[in-house]
Amino acid sequence: MKRTLAALLPLLGVCLRAGCAVHTHVIGDGSAAPADSPGADKVKQRQWYALWGLVARNDVQTDQMAGEDADYEIRTEVTFVDGLINAVTSIVTVTTRSVTVTK
């Protein structure tokens, strides 16, 4: 039992870490404030997919999220909350990811 647990624990850690993917796109000169700063102007939406990401269920318009700003940053990631949602809904092939626009 201890050997099985010792073998599965690192595998569990790798599986949990593998879901933390982040893609950042800089438009123009990027945001005026760093994305992690509390003073940054952020707009966040959740993108829903069916069939494990093959079919988008809603339309996240990053240009509308940015408004009139020409310089902004788009960050697409699977957050901890997305991971919790995916753990439950992936059984029926539905997954999520978060899209954040920082102005």
C-alpha cells in the first residue's frame, strides 16, 4: 500500500501541475500596469467548451473587453477555479478557461 501511494503521489503532482497553462498576448504596447498589480484595470470572462474544447459554447470578444484602448494584454489560462469546474463537468465533455484583458 505504501509503495503504491509513493508511486502515485508524484504522478498526481505532475497531473495537477500540467493543467496550469497560461498564454499571454500583448496588443500594442501592452497594459500600462503590470497584470498582477492590484491597480490594473482588468476585465475577466470564462470561456466554455463542449467536446473537450472542440466546440465553443459562448463567444468571448477580447476587443470588446478592451473597449477603446489600443494597448492591452490578453491572458488566457486554466485557473484553479476552472480546474475545479473541469473536474466535475469534464465527465459530460464540458471544460472552461478564463480570459482576462488588462488595460
